[in-house]
Amino acid sequence: MASAAQSNTVVGADYGDAQQVLDALRMTPWLKGLDEKTLRALTGISRVFRAAEGTLLCEEGEPADELFIVLDGQVAVLAQAANGTSAVVEVLDAGASIGLSSVLAGLPRLMTARVVRSSRLISVDGQSLQALAAREPSLVTVLLRAEAEDFKSLVQQVCDLKLRTTAQRLAVYLLSLSPEKTSNTTALRLPFDKRLLAARLGCRQENLSRAFAALRNLGVETHGARVILHDIARLRDYALPDEAMDKVTA
Amino acid sequence: MASAAQSNTVVGADYGDAQQVLDALRMTPWLKGLDEKTLRALTGISRVFRAAEGTLLCEEGEPADELFIVLDGQVAVLAQAANGTSAVVEVLDAGASIGLSSVLAGLPRLMTARVVRSSRLISVDGQSLQALAAREPSLVTVLLRAEAEDFKSLVQQVCDLKLRTTAQRLAVYLLSLSPEKTSNTTALRLPFDKRLLAARLGCRQENLSRAFAALRNLGVETHGARVILHDIARLRDYALPDEAMDKVTA
């Protein structure tokens, strides 16, 4: 978030051909339910573009005139407080959409979005999307489900912030990065810097350091961005990640 | 939340006449935009009922087959964690809806809702609402706006939890209860007990006591549920409530 370009224009936009856009839309998991005809109609109102690190995609309070979908890279969504500081609400990667509820409701944007790792994105024209949804009930279903999933993520985050300590939230996050399903140990890399990680977890950087120190006793070894989890089972017991929560509440 | 009835049935449901339901729908601020015809169609798929303190209106994970709207009273919405504890996501009062995103998307409920102060509610049949929305674009607009507002509340709460201390969050809450717009002092009553207040703020009860103690220096005097704010301006500076935030970010 350090040297962000204070510009609203996307870097290296390429209004690629329809096939490229169609392929990009097909890659988006939450659009899977759409029939071929609707997907092609959606292609006609979308474009694919690249945005460099630091690019400001959109700002809180602006009209929400386009829906973004992340194809690759990473985008932070933030909301600003009175004293000028921003809360990093979420760090999004492939598949995530930005601004869905605002675009559908025709209300101003709730969050600012900034590229934190060079990204490729889809932009869907907002007004055309509303018009297309009015004609295509299957698209409405898909959009409402995506919006409900976004809502669910926020509810889970509110719970996370209310029920868990910073160290537990860090443990949940590290476990979410771990692809390991069978072994009890794994090595991973933090996908973004510790300043952004602290902001995403909702703590100061010194508290993040303290949280890493607390996790050392649970077999979490760190060397800069490289992290080794020596005892996944124990860390899981300590953090109670949402997949375990899902099991219990199901 | 202590002696909640572990029952799914509403207490004293009265399937009142159409006029009562229509009046209740007219009282709901976010339905204001609806034309008379749509409002009458909505009346046909709604009922008004009373629910006593402790009533479990719905549970997380259940099919979202009805939308609730609070007419008066108070309802807590909660989400459960693996260790059996629940986070109070929000305490809702008149005008709020419960389960909108789940009902519209046809997905299982994200949250449990429990009446914390004897309430009167509207229940709208979920499937009929979806069918009506498919025929009435004006209803879709109203529902999407309400959903975006729900989304906004959650984003604001995430920011609140990430950027503010417990004492600041308490101050924001106390200021939100204050009807005083001109004078610098006011007296108010906490609308629910301190256990629920701690849960809503996302802290332990001992931290809530500490937060009240911290606010004493800022002119906050407490006698049980009765609270006197002696210096609203100073408290506001300390807490930076969202209305100030809105002004700055607008």
C-alpha cells in the first residue's frame, strides 16, 4: 500500500477480443451456473484489463458504475475513518468481485479498491449489468447468490473479530494459506507484507509481532515472509478455523 | 439471552387482517419507495405477529423461508463459533430486516435470531417474495437497496472493530443512543443489559467495565442502566462516530 499511484486510470488496459473476455468469465467460479447465451451477453458488456501494483481501481463514495472481478493478482478493499486512517476490510484474490452490492443497488461505492499485487481484472459495465439482469432471471439468481456469499464473508469476519484474539485470527489466516491436507507440517509464504497483514487482521504491527511470538509455542516458525507450521493439528485446535466451525454448526 | 425459550414457534402469533399488515408495511422505512399496487401484493404474502422475550425466530443453517421485519422491540442476530460461543453480530430494532440476503438468494440462513425485548414483527413468505420480485422490478430495486444497506452496516462494523478500541466503540454506541442535538449533555438508558452490550461490542464483560471506567474521564457517568453524558463534544472527538466519518469521507 506504500507507493500507491493516486490515479483512477487503469494501467495497461487492453480491450481484448470477445473470446478473451468469454474465457475470463468462464474462469469465474460464481458465474458457473450461467447458460451460454447469458454468458455471451455478459461478454458484450465486459472487458479484461491489467492493473499494476498501487493502482486505485475505485474510491469509496463514487458512483458504482462498474463491477470488478479479480482474475489474478491481489486487491485490497478499504473503508476510511474520520481520522484519515483506512481499515483494510479484505484482501481479495482470484474469483472475488468488487462492488457487487453497490452496483446492483445503484448506490455509491462503500469501499476503495487498490491493487496490491499486479492483477488482471474483468470490468462489467454497471448499468448494462442491471439491464441484462432485468431480462435474464438466471443472471439475477447468480448475482444474488454471489452477494449473499459476500455478506457471509463479512458476517464471518465480524464473528472472527468479536470472538478471537489477534493470535487466533493470525492462526486462522496461516491455516487458510496451508494447502496441506494430510501431513501435520507445511511451509508457506505470506502473500503480502506484514503491514498489510496487520491491517487485514485489524491490529497494529507491534501486535502482529506479538501474535507471531505467541504462535511460536504452537510450532509456528517465521523467517521474514516464509512460515513453517510444525504442528497443524495443534494450531487448528488453538484457532478453531471456520471449516471446523462449519462442521460444528452444520 | 439468559433464559431463552428453545422453541421455534412464535408466541402469540396473530394472522391479523390485511389492513393491519398493510399499515405495518407502510411503517417500514426501506419499503417507502414501493407503489400502492406492489405494497398490496406484499400484504398478501405477509403476516404480523408478536414474539415474547427469548423467542428463537430462526436458526443459522436452516432454510431461509421467511423474511422478518422488526416493527418494535429488539432482536439479536448471532452467529455461532466452534467452541459453542456465539457472537452477537447486531442488535436490531424497528425497521430492520432479518435474513434478506439468504431469502433472496435461496441459501441457508447465516444467522440465528432471538428476541431480546418483546417484539412485533412482520413475516414475509420467502418463496412468494422471490416470485413477486420476479414480476415487480420496483420491488427488486427496493430489496437490493435494503440489502446494500445491510452490507454497509457490516462493513462499518468491520471498520469499527479494526480501527477502534473497545472504549471508543462504547463511546460511539452511547452517542448513537443520544437524541441530544443541541445541548452538550444528555441522560439516557441502556436499552439492553451489559452482558448483551459486551457481546455486541465484541468484548468480555470485564473489558466493558474497563471501557466504562476509561470513559469516566470524558464525562460519562453510569448508574446501572442509566448513563449521563456530561460532555458530548469531547466524547465525540474521542470516538469519531460514523456520522463524523461520513462527513469527512463524503
